[in-house]
Amino acid sequence: MEACLAESGVEEGLVLVNAMHITASVFINDDESGLQADFETWLETLAPEKPHSQYAHNGGEDNADAHLKRQIMGREVVVAITGGALDLGPWEQIFYGEFDGKRRKRILVKIIGE
Amino acid sequence: MEACLAESGVEEGLVLVNAMHITASVFINDDESGLQADFETWLETLAPEKPHSQYAHNGGEDNADAHLKRQIMGREVVVAITGGALDLGPWEQIFYGEFDGKRRKRILVKIIGE
Amino acid sequence: MEACLAESGVEEGLVLVNAMHITASVFINDDESGLQADFETWLETLAPEKPHSQYAHNGGEDNADAHLKRQIMGREVVVAITGGALDLGPWEQIFYGEFDGKRRKRILVKIIGE
């Protein structure tokens, strides 16, 4: 991200960071391994993967739960750029979460400003 | 959306698309009818409409559940514009979800860039 | 917010409003006290604070639930600026929600446009 930002030369603006896959999320939270485990457990409680038959989407697919989990965690974040740097709070870290586990990871980074 | 974008003449920028109603969502996910049904069932599990009396909001209203559902699905999406087109992943589709069912649908589309 | 906007002189653009804390949210919903109470009760159902031991994050902390609640309510909102004013729907109000309760409240407001 910092490399994209440096390349853009933008000093004041916004950056959009989004998952390009609909079973994945880009989100901001704490970089703490216990919390990452908590997210997985919690999302599985709210939108269990199995039985696959509980979801209408799972005729030819088996990843309906990943589409639901991604709605809770969100598709995108928008972050301010101030003085040429990401304007994040002290503990804010940007994460990519993949809930299907079988996709190549692609995110989109779009920077606007001047 | 494509018509708005063409009219704007913006080649590089961002578009904000948001619900103007607080019982509704604009979100991005898969355009698959089974999944749409799964979202409805799932949201009803997480934030059941009835009994109406379970919500303090339902003194003069009966749509508290719709306000909760909308928080899970989100109010808005921000999408990159690249080369004059929406820069969406292969399966990304923008949806409007209305959880109260009694409102005229209005969304806001704001395009910035150059 | 209106003061920030007036100071910026921006007539057409976007404003990003985000929590700088990872146990807090900025969100848009209805300014109704019953609904605010409903949100608290509902979030406690989906991500209960106690027992603290149910979360791996709570080795040295006791606020894992607040990190989860914030994901449901969201980190940020992006709002259109039109004619020098926030372009909000009739009932849309911007809120700050703190789920840990022990932090000084800081939000970031970033305005872009012209």
C-alpha cells in the first residue's frame, strides 16, 4: 500500500481498497493473532459453512457461507491520505480476509487526490 | 450506473452509491437467485422481524429489524472508476436491498474524478 | 461536520468519516433512542461480552467483543457533498458508536472535492 501511495505522489486524498472477490473482505482491525482466530470462530457461528444443504446457493456451489461472512466483514475500506501517508489510527491495520479459501487473492487499490 | 458514468465524463475516480433510506442497503455480491434467498433467510435469523415487541424502536413503528439488517448489509459502496468504466471484479454486481418493503426506492450516485 | 465542511469550501465532493479506534464505529442510521437501545441489545446477542474467556483475544484484554461488534456496525461512512452541504437522506444521521467504553473518542473527517 505504501508503495502504491508513494508511486501516486498523492499528498491529500482518499484511497479505496477493496476485495475483487465476493467471498472475501478488506477490513481494518487489530493485528493480533488471538483476535484473528476469534473472527473465524465468530463468523462460523453467525454463518456456518455446514450443512451445505441449508443454503439455496449451494446447488452447484458450496460456498454460500463465505458470501454471508463477507457481508459482515465488509467489501472495502476507504482511508484518508494526509501529508502523503495513510491517515490511520494507532492500532488500525488493513487486512484481507478470504472465506472460501480457494481463490487467488486480488485486491484493488485506487488513489485519488493531489 | 453506466449512464451516470458516461454522462459525467469521468475517466479516473471514485463513485459512491448509497441508499438514502435507513432500512435499506446498497451492497456488492453475486447475482445468483439462490444467494439472494439465502441472504433473506439469514438476515431474518440474525435480526428477526417478529415479535415486534422485542424492539424498543417499535413503539410507533414495526420496522426495527430492518434497521438492524441494513447494518449487516451496509449502507453504501465505493467503486473505482478506471478508463471510464466501473472497475469491478468478475462477479461483482451492485444491489439495492430494501428490508422494510414499504419505501419508494431512492439511491444516491456521486461521481468524482477527472 | 457542517463546520468542517464550511471551512473546506468544498461544494461538490465526498467526505469520509471514520472511527480511529478499532473498537468503535461511525455509522448512519435513525436518530431514535429506542433504536439505539435496540442496537446495544442486538449487538450483545450477536457478540456477547461475557464470558471473557470465550475469546482468544482476551489474554491480556477483555474487549474482544467490541472488535466484533464494530465489524457489524462498520468503521466508516462516505457521504456525498452537493451544493456545499452533506447530501443525506431525510432520516440519515451520522453516529459514533464506542463498544469498549474506555477510549477517548476521536474521529477522522476527510473532505475532498472542489
